[in-house]
Amino acid sequence: MVRTVFESAVAIGYPCRAVNDETPMHSAYPSITGLGLVPTVIEQSGRGERAYDIYSRLLRERIVFLVGPVNEQSASLIVAQLLFLESENPDKDISFYINSPGGSVYDGLAIYDTMQFIKPEVSTLCTGFAASMGTFLLCAGQRGKRYALPNARIMIHQPSGGSQGTAADVEIQAKEVLYLRARLNAMTAERTGRSVEEIARDTDRDNFMSAPEAKGYGLIDDVLETRAALGGMMRHHDM
């Protein structure tokens, strides 16, 4: 038997911890509601009850989340979860749900490289909004297994950065941003089937797309209306 309760949780930082609980919660994610509540799933078995925060329970089902900015904390947690799931079963797919405005290029590339490095195939699904590095990770999923929900919004643009210091320091940082832009354009072109020139043109400014438009562009493979549709696609890929 499984039942769900809500525990009051600290609303800042990673990880969460139940305020009135002596044992730390396992979630790597902050509060997900304005009330500062994190759902806790309580499973009952012959050996008694065991409580999981909702994200840890979903991790058992090989579901990983990117919710919020891509930064050092979120990247290290996602990389660790991907490596853990590979060690648990190297032959079973991992589902990666993304609702992110993007963030650090370096931390995003750490997630990207791990997705390509591990043996399990990683299916990606955009829920809500994916932009910048969030979109890059969305299209980094296994080809044929990159999805978005019908009302998701997806945005691409070129990387940006700021610098201060001497003229030499600013020049060094400018060269690094240009290198990253060229590298990301080439990788996105390879993942979408478009030319580097097209990617450079289309990412010159913020470029928002609907889920069907993102499919047409090659960022995702399909738009999912229902879970049943996903099941049918997975069976098709297994044929």
C-alpha cells in the first residue's frame, strides 16, 4: 500500500529536510510549492512502513528531474543519479524530466557528457518550459525518445556571459564565450539534423517555440498527449 502525505520542509537550498523530522529527507530538490511543502510517500509492507520524499520514490522508477536552473548543485545531483541508476541496471532506460530556464554552460555540459557516457538510454521529456541549456539537455536525449508535453514552451538562444578586470581578462573571457557558442552550435546541429549556419542564425536572439514547432525543428521527436501514447512509441522503438 502506498499513501502520500505532505511534510513541511525548508524552502531554500539543497537538499530538503523535514522541519519536524529527526531523519533527513532524501530529496535533492527544494520545496516545490509556495507553501513550502514536499510530498512524502509512505509505503506499507510486511516489514512495516517506510517514508520517501516524492523525488526519491520516483528515482526508484528511474525518473530523474531537472527543475529550475542548471548550476553546480543541480548538475552534481543529476550526474550522481544517472551514475547510480546505471549501476542499478545498465540495460534499462532512464526518464529525464526537464522544466528549466537553463543556466551554467559548464554544468550543463557535465550532465550532457554523463548522459552520453552511461550505458542506459536516456529519454527526455519537457514539462512546462525548457530554455537555453535546458533545451540543449532536452535534445540530448536518445534519438527517438525526446518528447514534450502539448503546452510546453521551448526556447533556444546563444550563450552569454559577463566579465570584469583587465582588458586582457575580458578578451580571454570573450574568446571562451565564442568557443562555447561554436561548440554548442555544432552539437545542436548534430542533434537536430540542421546545419551549423542555421543554428547560429536561429539562436542569435531568444527563439521561442511551441512543442509542435520544436518537433519540426528537430529538438524533440514527438509531442505526448497521454502516457498511453508514450507506451505505444516505446513498443514501436523496441520492434
